[in-house]
Amino acid sequence: MDSKDQIEFVKLLTDHQAMIRAFVISLLPGAAGTDDVIQETNVVLWTKREEFTLGTNFRAWVLTIARFQVMKHQRTLKQRRWVALEDDVADMLAEDFELLPDPDFAQKRISALNTCIRQMRSVDRELLLERYWHKTRLDDFATLHERSSSGLKVQLFRLRAALKRCINGHLEREFSQ
């Protein structure tokens, strides 16, 4: 692989890091060592870079290697008596993940989310950020703001629904152009 091909490979690899992370985490939900699996996946990808033909499906190649690294990690977890996903469940998740839209779609959703959050009333934005960004417990937030937890739950449900509509609207407009 000449230096031009290596630069292209590095670009592909860096462009797919978010996808690799999401894939590994989806197959190892809550498991310790996901960062190690991601790092090991990157090491294997780099050592096998000569085997990849530029212009072919990089995403499929990456996901296959990541899947094998996840399976290796799951065997280690099972030996240590950690609970891991059964192989057939992990296979179904891996197949579903491969059918997801490309990583650009995720970035467009994040951009739409940011736009929608900026458009919200400040009090609604504060509630969402406290609950989901700062992970403040609902009861603590309710006590601090002298509100009922059930009322906040209803408000959060409505805010999430409004965000979903807003994001979908942005994405529909973007893809219809």
C-alpha cells in the first residue's frame, strides 16, 4: 500500500470511528472493556490494511472485523463469568446494525437535534439538559424547582415527542432537497 493509499485508508478509518464505537457498544451493552475492544479493532484494521482493497465496501469490512473482536471479548467475559449477549442475539444486532444508514445520517440527526434544542424555550431546554445531559434525578430536579415528579415526567414526554417531530421535519426537508 503506497503512501497515497495509506492516507486514504486513514481517512476512511477515522471517518468510521463513531460507527465502530456505536457498533461495539450495541453488541456489548453495559459491558466493561468496550474501549479496549474498539482499540483492538483499530489495531487489527491497521495490521490488515494491506488486505483491504480501496473502493470496496469499507463499512462491511470494518463491521466484520469489529464483530470478531466483540466475539473474542465476549468469550473473555464468559470465562470471567460476566453476563454477555448470547451469540444469536449478538448476530441479530450486528445484522440490524449493518442495515442502518451511513454515519453521515447520524451526524445529520445530531445537527437537527442541536437546531431543535436551540429553538426550544429556555426553561424546556434547561429541563432536558438537566435530566439527560447532567443526568439529574427527576425527584431531585422536582424538589429543586418545587414541581411534582409526575408533572415533570409528562412534560419530558411532551418535549421528547416535540423534539422527535422537529428532528424528523428537519431531516425530511434536508433529504427532499
